[in-house]
Amino acid sequence: MKKLFIILCGVLLCIPAFSQSEENSLTIGAQIRPRAEYRNGAMAPLGENDDPVSLINNRARLSMEYKREKLSLGFSAQQVGVWGQASGTELDGTAMINEAWANLGLGNGFFLKLGRQALSYDDDRLLGTLDWHVSGRFHDAMKIGYEDSKNKVHFIWAYNQNGDKLGAGKGGNFYTGGQPYKTMQTLWYQLIADKSFNASFLIMNVGRQAGNASDPDVKREVKKLQTFGTNLSYQASGFQLYGTLYFQSGKTLGDQDISAYMWALNASYAFNPVWKVTLASDYLSGNDGTSDKYKAFDVLYGTHHKFYGTMDYYYPNFTRGLWDNQLGVTFKASPKVTLALNCHSFKTTTDVTVDVEQDKQSRSLGSEMDFQLTWNIMKDVTLVGGYSAMFGKDAMKVVKGVPDAKGRQDWLWVSLNVNPKVLITKW
């Protein structure tokens, strides 16, 4: 972080040297975001003899964006971790670059953006920033697109390696630990018909490879996963309706044919500026091993935290399928304070054997209650806190592999987000 600060200061000192023939702008932002958590079964259920854990994680981020006509540059560095993780006299930091991109305006609505960047599309279901996670999510990719007032078309291309392969012989395998794919091509189109209706369509092809660092000379085939579908949204007079439908095909890493799908409906109505009610249903196909095809839908690289319960029990790694029915209420107590309560009812979309001796099957996983308070304390400072409780059933114990799981799991958290723009300058 110290080196980044020195670089940014150098940029500022060089400002007068830039050409004055066109307007330039530079924005520097900072973020400090600690989050304290009490985990008594968050993300995975605890058994009767398991103890809860408390921790504080933190994100410290410094970002910069430079703009002039037909050119913009983005750069962001961050340090993430848990309080107490590093020694007070540590010499080696844990900083990382989470954004480093250039965006070139090509004229007539066309642009090219390449480098390390966040990808956020539609409602963040398949491609999202995952900002809830302490580190967020980024991709090393190239994006070329066209945009006007009614249409947006983006093509994204990525090719990943786990380092410089020069002299590695057959070491073309992509080992785990980096990005979750070796290749990716995505085509996205959005039609903005009017203020009340828009539609988008996405086609994504992901190439995955199961390499092995201990046996690099064995060349492994890249398996392709195709995802294609649509998002439709409509809003009018306080009513909002959002629909999603996706299908998947291709091959698993084990060379099994893929045939999976998901759909989601979300309807909300704002009675007035204070009260809003939401009804939602998400259905994802699952795999139970009885078919010659693999039927579990892969939720890929989205912001799963916002869809399937904030305790994060099910995705990204859940193969039994999920049917999540949700009722939510939002109350805006004041211009600065908002309260939200969401109740989920979860089922698998494949049968689960909960009693082998009686051959008893079940799909009901249980229910979850998520409460959240958001308080805008002042400009650039927001306090957010929440409490969640999971009430699991027998199928939950089976699919999570915790036969003595407590009947109620809960999670308490509070986060302070300080995120100012510390410098905005134009010349």
C-alpha cells in the first residue's frame, strides 16, 4: 500500500505536464470496511459439540480512475484479512491488485476494455462483483462492446494460465488456485425498450481443465460448459417484476454430458416510499447420480450471497439442486435508516434419503430468516448489521454431512463501510 501511495503522489505531481488541449479528470477513492461476525453455524451447520467462532475481517482499498476523451484507466489495490492474522512486525504484506484496466473509446459507441476488471451483468446472478466477500471478485479479461440509448452489446474473452509456461514441456495444464476457468467467451446483449421494460440475453462458454502440478507432463483436455438464457424486467407504478431463465450443456471434468437449467421470478410492490413487499422463487436443477447426464446447474461467478439466503449454505458448491421460496419486507424508517426482513423456505430438487432403514425420502431442507439494518451515518459512512437464523431439517443434516447438526444455527454481524472520494480533480 505504501508503494501505491507513492505512485499516486507521483501522478499528481505530473498533472501539469499533461496536454491542456482536452479535459482530464482524476478521482482517487479509499475504503476501510471492517466486519465483525459471530458465527454459530454460518456457511455450514455446527454439530452439537461444535463451538461458535467470532472474528473481524477487514478490507483496506485504495483506487484511482483517470479519464479523458476516448480513454480511461482504472487501478485499485487492497489489503484483506482477519484482525490478528498478521504479525505486528510483519515484513511481507498481503496486498493485492484487484483492478488494473484500460478502456479505449473507439468511436460511434464502440469501446475496448482490457485488464483486471469486475464483471457485473443483469442482477449479478452469473457474473457479479461479489462485493460482500472481503476481497470481491475480479477477472483478467478483454471486453469489446457497443452501446447506445437502446442497445448494449458486450463480448468478453479470457485466457488464463497459472504462470509463465516457458520451458514447461507439456505443462499446459491449468491447476487449481487461480481463476476457476482456463478460457471464457461471453456474448451479452441488452435491449432497453423504454423506462418500464428491458430484456437481456447471454451466451457463455467456459473451458475448464483439471491439471495436476505434481504430474505436469500429462496433457489434459479442456472441457467446455455452455450457459445461455435471458433476463426480463418490467416496472410500473411501484410494481417490479424480474424473470430469469438459463440452460446449461457441455461436459463435466469427468467427461459426463451436462443437461441443467434454472429459473427465477421476483415480484415486488412498493405501497409507498416507506413499505415494500417482495415475493421470489428460485429453482435450480440438481444431480442425484441416477441419470447418465449431469443435471446440477452451475451458478458460475455471480454474487450468490444476495439470492439463496445470506448464511450462504448452498452455493457455489451445492449439487442437489435448490428450490428457494422467499417473502421479504422492507421498511424505510427514515431517510437514513432502512430495515429489511427476508424469510426463505428451502427444498432440494432431488430426493434425499434421510432414513436408510425405512427408505424415507425428503426434499425439505428447512427455513432461514435474514434481518438487516442499514444506517447511513453520514456522507461516505454506512453502518450495516444483520442477524440470520437457520432452522434445518433431516435432509439438511444429510446433504451437509453433519448428522448431529443443531436444530437452529445463527449468525450475527455488523460492518462499518467508510468509502470517501478523497480527491476529484479536473484540468
